[in-house]
Amino acid sequence: MRKMIACMLGAAALCFSMAGAETPVSAAEKASSPCRRMAWNRGWEFRLEDEPGKSGWQTAHLPHTFSLPYFMSDSFYTGRGSYRKKLVMPEEWLGQKVFLDCGAAFQVAEVTVNGKAAGWHEGGYTAFRTDLTPFLKRGENWVEVRVDNRWNPSIAPRAGEHTFSGGLYRNVHLHVCSPVHLPAHGIWVQTPEVTPSRGKVRILAAVKNDSERIKRVTVRHTVREDKGGRVVLRGEEPVELGAGKEACVQTDLPPLAAPRLWSPAVPNMYRVTTELVGEGGKVLDRAENPLGFRTLELTADRGMLINGKPVYLQGANVHQDHAGWGDAVTDAGARRDVLLMKDAGFNFIRGSHYPHSPAFLDACDREGMCMLNEGIFWGMGGFKEHDRYWNCDAYPTDEKDRAAFEESCMRQVREMVLQFRNHPSIVIWSISNEPFFTRHAPEARALCGKLIALVKELDPTRPVCAGGGQRGDFDKLGDMAAFNGDGSYVKTPGRPSMVTEYGSVSCRRPGAYAPGWGDMAGDKQAGARYAWRAGEAVWCGFDHGSIWPSGGRMGIVDYFRIPKRAWYWYRNEFKNIPPPEWPVEGTPAQVKLTADKKAISPADGTDDVHVTVKVADASGRQIANAVPVTLTVESGPGEFPTGKSITFTPGTDIDLIDGCAAIEFRSYYAGKTVIKASSPGLKGDSIQIVSRNAPAYVAGRSAETKERPYRRFSAQERDTQVARYGQSGTGAGEKANLTALRPCSASSNLQDAMKASDGDGVSAWVPSAEDREPWWRLDMEFEFRLDRVEAKASGNWKGQPPVVQVSKDGKTWKDVKTVLLKDGAGLTAACSGEAKARYVRIRLSPGQGIAEVAVWPADAS
């Protein structure tokens, strides 16, 4: 069936996305086609606008972040930064459309051309397109992108435990095409029928005519096998468009016999090339999209079914940032992350807690890594109305911010779905993470309901959940209950469910050879894997930057992408590969330098190499000694995040641990680079890296970045900067009861533990009759400086007052001075002189119960 239909999304929905990568074409086709797509990462100029002494323009290659070089500081520059680049307009581009496609910018971006406003985008994790055409002139043009990462109460996310550095931190492309073109992300590849014997493909393609005449073109689709490129399907459809009009063209391709199905075990992939063909066979525009034949069914009793077979989703949460480079990760770096999780034996990644890069999704497709792709309605644990450091109420308290905030959430989720819905690796959409961290739960639940409905409208083929919705009835929304850290005792009869976070073991490499089950330890000791559970994901896959100082080292792989021993535990468990022999202390004699590959191609910011240095004894065996090591570019192009050299100093942010260190090295020019490793008193080593597919490197002439010696950005600098330049959202807000919606446990009758913190003062937790040493415990999930603890008795505590204790780690406890009310019906424990604590425990006598507990912070943080 072939016909032209009205596009269900409309032009407004399409304008936020970005077309796919350029399909390789022959020289003859290029000569006859106006369509071009090129990475535009090399040779920008950059300046910070709100930091004294750093206002001058300097060379910066993309991807780039304001915080470069960045090594897990909990503080970071917030303000404005500008990028600019010269564009010399070729004659053959005159009369064509010229688009600037940005992979992402955190979090508000303004695009100008020759000083004139050309475009604007709000939201830090999705791609956006700017039409440069009306502002370009013959000869030289200046394109500038001004990025602002200041916290804003009406832009999502308002809270989150990651870092929120600004920058053009994903790839930027120039896309040149005909005035009749494919709007960004206007192609939806559907598979309405999938069986082992037959696969049907339907493609909806948006087409826009920005010319002043009626145009007749053909929409042509070619489906190839991803490996080998064999053509398996073709189809085309003519379309006539009036001047300034847009339409969505539906093409049903012939059925494909015996399609190769996609699954985690066998991730067969196809690629769909869509071309707009004009008079004389000229290709006017081109886009490429992934295609995978597979079916999904999420069940309450058998978990996730892929192609009709149960697949247990075993995996990890993954943040996007890397050592030194921060969020500015290359495509190669994203692929390495996916492979590290795959090599551990996992088949699932939760993209915590925002849309990841296209390269990350492509790698998930090709490696068979199922993906939960997540939106940006994010709660962290704070309850301030305003907090310029992203630790506040997840939903706006100030009513004037609510409409804009909800629109921000809706827009960013729409962009996420349109950008990524063709990827077969995405098996679940999530619209949030822990949105219950708010004093406005009814409004937050209503917003989650709207977001879920929007996803269902844009993509009815996948299940949708409110991620981390284990409290406040958020687990009842959508198609699945997704629990963070609540273990097996959480079950939702009649509803699919999974554990989206467990573990949270904080350690530096090497760590323990153990999985770190956390709240799921009881399950795993009993060998349980429930048929009704869809899966589980460890928190987390990689160490990462965090505004929570102790929260960034919970990965099973460290920040420099070196596995901890927990990673080897999982690999042994799931792939039966025994761990290596752990290095031990010895006598250092030399350092040995290796890289994951010996070439960077193309040298345009999309590729890099991962360089590893190890300390060895005289025989060449790795040892665990910690010594300082410096890597230096002896000759040729390229840079570390700190410039032409980087020094690993044990015990610092740029550490060498267990006799090993690593960093990513990238190049933007073609040539041969020699990297040398040296350590005082030890034999050095060197490697050669070849960079290709880029302009030739000429020392002293090629645009290179200046040295960037590392200095940790301090909280004092941050606060001074904000005081000097101002920033939205500095109100302290009200103090909030820290027991609200926090996890709690007890020595017995665990199912009733939440009754002591549910806010009604009537329900209660009472220990079992056999419990001779009863206790009730609250986990506030973050460290707080406390003012007081108030508790109401279930019954009477006269004569036998409970003991209130606080702890940072849940192991070492300190008693807090407690005053019992005269009638014995309650108590108050003064904590104002205590250090910060994460846990509160109340120890009681047998038979005593607790009706209600309130924990109040010393300030609103």
C-alpha cells in the first residue's frame, strides 16, 4: 500500500530533532548531489563569560565542556560560555539549505550567525537543528553558539546527583541539502509484522518544501544488512509539495522473507537509507536510520519477552562522563562503555538519568544491549524550592514556574522519543527518576501521567514507566513498576516490575571481588531470580562526577575506565571467565604503555584511543606499587584533557592505583604521534598513534588548544562567582521532614516499617513478640547536618526511653542526647552539635512501638 498521509506528529514535533549520519556515496553521486553532511568539531574558539581572567577567545575542539579538564569535583563552573567558528560559504552551497546540527548543549543554547539570532534551544540532552540559511552570505561568516548552564527553576532537571557542566559536549555537524529536504528526525521506521518467516517494514518520512515553487520528488528507501551492506529491500513513493508545505509520506515495503531477528544474544541489524530524489536522479537529501526486527512483550508473570522468549534484563546504570573530558565524550568512548558492560556479561543498560548520545544507542543496537532510555524529570533528595546546585524539590513549589517546567519536561521527552525510537535496543522508555522527591506529589504524579501519555502517542510499541517510582504510588503509573534499591520484598501483583537500581557500593579501585547486592543480598543468598521480575540493574556501571561528594564512586568500573574487582566478579558469574591474578607490591623497575588501538580515524572528535600505563618489575610483570607517571606527546598532533601531557600522582584526583592508570587521547589532525611514559628512576616506554582522515598536522601552524593544567574547581569559587554575577534560584526554601518517602527498615515486622514515617500519626510500627532487641532505622540516602529528631510513641515510653543514634555508614553509631516528653508519648533528640549523618536509628525495649518519626535538617540543604 502506497499513499501520502498527514503526519501524525506535525511540523512542530519534528523541528527539534536531527537527521541521521550521511550514508557513504560514490564520487559521481557526490558530484551530482547537493547533499552533504560533515562533522564540524575541529577548530572552534571558546571563552567563558562569567569567570574573571578567562574572557579571551581560545582554540577549542569539540566535543567540549566548560569544566575541561574535569576529574570528579562536586563543584563546577555555572554561567555562560560562547563558541564561535568561521564558515566560508562555498559557491555550490548558494541556493541550498545549510543546517547546524548540535548533538546536545547543556542547557540553554543561542545560535547567532554574523551577529543575528538564528536559533535557540532549551534542554541539555537532546539534539537540535538550526537553519543558518537566511543569515549566510558569500565569503566569510561567523557562527556563534552561546551556552548557559545556570540552574533554572522552570527547566528540567531541577535536581540530580550528576554534574551539570555547560558546553557543546556532543558532536556538531553541518548538513547541506536542497530546499526540498527531510526535516530532522522526521523518519519513523516501523515493523508492523515480525515473525521468523516474515518481516514487514513501514516507513513514515516527513518531507518539507522550503522553496517558492511546487516540487515533485521521490522518497526512496533502501534497506541493507548492517554487516556486509547487502541490499534486502527497496521502495519508493512520489510526492508533490506546494511551496512552503510539509507532508508525511508512508511507504510499505515488500515483505522480507526470513528476516534476521534482533535479540541480545544475536543482535542482527539493518540500516535504512532514505533519499529524496529530484529531477535527473539528483539526491536532494539523505538520512540513515537503524532497523531491527524484534517483538517486545512485558508481562507480569514472565518478565520481558523478546521474540516471544523470556529475557532477564541483567545490567547496570550508566552515566555519560569520562575522566578528564567530563561529559565531552567521543563516539569511540561511548562504544567502549557499552562494550565494557557487554564484556561483564550484562545485556541491559539503564541510561541514567537522561537521553544518551546517538553513538551510545548505535553501540547498544550492534552489541545486543537492551536499553532503558530515560527522560529528565529527576528528583535527588533535597526539598528546597530553589537550589542553584540541583539539590532541590523535583517539582516546582512556586506556582509561577510550574507551567514552564511541565512544558520543559514534555518538550524534552518528545525530543528524546523522536530522536531515538528507531533503535531496536530500546526496550523500555522511562520518563523520570525518583520524581517522588517533592512536597507536591499529586502534581508530580499528574505530570508523570502526561509524560507517559505523550510517549504512548509518539511510540505505542514499547512499555513506559516512571523510573525509580518506588514511593508515593509512582509505581502504579505506566506499564511497569521500576524500583530503586528496594529488593525482592517489593512485588506488584498483576503488574510487570523490575529493580532499576541496587547496590550503591562506594569504593576506590580495586574494591572487593563481590557483586555488591545491597538490598538484594537476601534474594541472592537464597539464589532467587523471580520469574515475575523483568530484571535488575546495579548502581552503577562507572564512577562519575556527582554533586554528592561520596556518591560518584559507586561504579564497578572506575572513572578512568579501568575495571574494579566487582566487574571481574560479574564477568566470572555470567561469562565463566576467571578473574586475573591481582597485582601485588613489588620492586618498580619500569612503566609499560599500551593503547586499545593504534589509529584514530577520522581525527575529528568522534574517535580516540584509550591509553593505559602500568607499573612493572624488572621481569615486566605488573605490580601494585603507586608511583607518579607522566605521559607526554613527544611529537605529532593530539591532546590529553590537560593538554600535551598529563601526570598521574597517587592520592590525587588524577590517580594511579594498584599499579595502573589510564586516560583517553584524541587528535584533530592527520599525522603520527609519539607518546612517552616516564617515572622518576624507572625505565620509560613509548607508543605511536596514527591519525587519519583529517587535515595534515603542521607543528606551529595547526590550530591547537593551549595547555590546560588541572585545578579542582572549589565550592568557594562557585559561590563567589554566583555572588558576583548572579544566578536564578537562590532562595533557601523551607525545611523539610527528611523521613518523607525515605527507605526505612526494622528488626522485625519489616512490612510495617513505613508506618512510622507515613505522616498520619495513627498507624505504627510495632516489633514482633519474639523481638528482644527491637530497632527502627531510617536511611536518608544522603548526608545531612541534623537539627533534631522527633518521635511519637505507639503507646507509652515512660520508664524505658528509647535510644536515638546517628551514623554516616550504617555501621558505627553515636548516641544522641534525648529528652522524653513528660507523658512518655514522645521524645526529642537534639542533633545540632553532631556531624553530618545519613542514618538515624531508634532502639527500643521489647513491645515498644513507634507511631511517627520526623527528622529535621539544621538547614534546608
